[in-house]
Amino acid sequence: MPRAVGADRPARGRDVLQNERRILTIDPVESKQDLRQFIDFQYDHYRGDPHWIPPLRLDARHTLDTAKNPFFEHGRLQLFLARDPEGRVIGRIGAIVNGMHLKKYDDGVGFFGFFEVVEDEDVAAALIESAAGWLERQGLSAMRGPTNPSMNDVAGLLVDGFESSPTIMMPYNKPYYAQFLQRNGFERAMTMWAYFVHQKYAKFDKLWRGRDIVMKRQPGLSLRTIDMSRFEEEARTIVDIYNEAWSRNWGHVPMTDREFAKLARDMKQIVDPNLIIVAEYDGEPMGFAISLPDINRALRHVKDGRLLPTGLARLVAHLKLASISTIRTLLMGVRLKYQGRGIDALLVASSIENGISRGYDAAELSWVLDSNSKLINQLEAIGAVKDKEYAMYEKRL
């Protein structure tokens, strides 16, 4: 394991919680074996859960690899494991310093993520205390999360909608996590929604009429899909729009060029260029929407997240079965001076229209901040419904 993960060893190498029932230890992740146990725990923890989608183990390792994840060019991370008296892992958490967040807000907020724990309040409390203590020793005054490791990655806690599986790059967790956080002093900082729309009940007349009105009012406006032969150039354009478009949104942290390049590189493996739309005004890019096929429907068949020896064949087979009928619109943005002109609704309509033309009959738009009332009204007007509820939590240290 790269030294930087776990390099800032807590003042106490091991926290010990002793009560009438047992002795619980909280250990910082410091060795390759620790890291392997940290990654492995979630696969054991969710085994048998019909709705959990096992992430690829290779992706899980890359996320925590300081040499491969550009987040660590500005961020730091300390991982912790909870073990029972027999040495079995019964929980995990990460304490996170996000340099880009602190540069933008200078608010003393640290983060936690990668939180998984058995249904035991004592274990959860001990993990949270260890992460909070580490963040305090970094000079921080608040703790927010979950982020894995940043708001630009898989982020948020699922609090409602456990009866179905998550879409690609969306979180899933045990239902009792929210209660554990609240009992340990966390309060909800923001609510986010996943909206779902199916062509069976979508109000296409409103969708197309709204699109036509926006286009007619702005004759310089045009839409196109991305040019895969200029993929890197297109990606740079999109990240520039994203960082401006989201700059005033709650919790937004700018992506570095290398962070977005990694995201784009990961997406390129599964992207359908017809589902990435760029809006231009007089030929200048000023908005975008990125949708991806929900390959979680295929990933669920990859046992324990292992591509070898049979996982890759299973994944390819299920991708070929054309069983993926849903897309997820995961990123959308419009430059500040063009906001309020209905262009976001235009991008939603075009994403759905292009998805239908490619054989997809449903779309999830996630997540949408609860404070984004304008987009929420537009989505509900076309027949989209709230399908899942997520939240970010925060506590003072």
C-alpha cells in the first residue's frame, strides 16, 4: 500500500473500547494486509443482499491508491478498521482532508467516507470517534459526509429507496446507518434526490414542447453529441463548463484537470457518445449533459467484484444480452450567464430522447439537490418521480 494512505498515524496507535460485553479495537490502516481487509469487508458485509452491487475490486483499490487517484494531489486520507476480540473486521471508516474544498471555502470542514459497520451502535460510535479525532488533530472543526473520497466521487448516504439497486456510481448502504450517524451528533446538511422517468408515463408532449420553445427563443442555440475522435479535447471543455456551472451549488468542489481526466478515462470504457450532449451558442460550448448506460445491471453478476477467473466473461455476456434498459444522467451543467434560460430542461429532454432512440426506456437523473427547486419542478412537470432519497450529514468537532 502506498505510504501516504495511513501515513499520518493517530497519536494513539490503537483505540480500545471496553464495555460490559467485549473489548473492541480501532486500528489505523497501515499495511497492505490492513488495506486488503478494509476493501474485503464490504463484500462480506453485503453478501446475500439482493440490492447491493459489488464494485469491481480493481476500482476499489485504485480509489485508495495515492499513486493512481489524483485526489491525493491535494487530499489526505486516514483509514480505520474496527475489530472484535477474535480479530474479525466489523467496521471501517475513512477520515478525509479535501484540499480543494478547504481552498475554496476555508471553513475547517473535514470529511468521512467508506463507512461500513455491523449493526452495533458501539462499533459505529468508536469508528466515528476515531475519524473525528484524527480530523481534529489536522486542525479541522467539522466533519461531513459520506464522500468516497470527495463530492465528485460516489457521495451521500441512502436514506430511502432500499427496495431497489443503485444505478451506476450511486451509493448503497444499510438502512440503519442514518440512525447511527444521528445518534452520534450528526445532523442532515443537505438532501438529494434521484429522479426516475420511464417512457410509459413520461409526459412527452410537455417535454418536446418545452424543448421547441427554448430552441425558438434562442436561435443561436444548438445541440450536438461529443466527437469521440477528439475525446480529450471534449473532456477539457466539459470540465471547464462544469467547474463554472456548479461553482455556486451547495458543497461543490472544483475538479482538477487530472481528476476529471481520470473520470473521463473511466467513463470512456462504457460511454455511448449519443448520450453525451453539448449545448452551443453561436458555436461556443456553454452546456452539457452526460448520461451513461446503467451497467450495474451487468455488474451484479460479477461475483464479489472479481473479474478473474470468470467475472469478466460474466460481465461481457450480460452486456451483450441487451438487458440494460436504463441510463443515468449523472452530470449536467450550464455556464452561469446562460442559466435561467431553460437550457437545463433542454438537455434533459435531449438526453431522454437520445436514450429512447438507443433502445433505453428509462432514465435516472441523480442526484438533484433539494435546493434546486427549478430543476425539480421541471422534472416533475415531465412525469419524473422521486425514486430515492440521499443525504449528507455534518457534525461539529
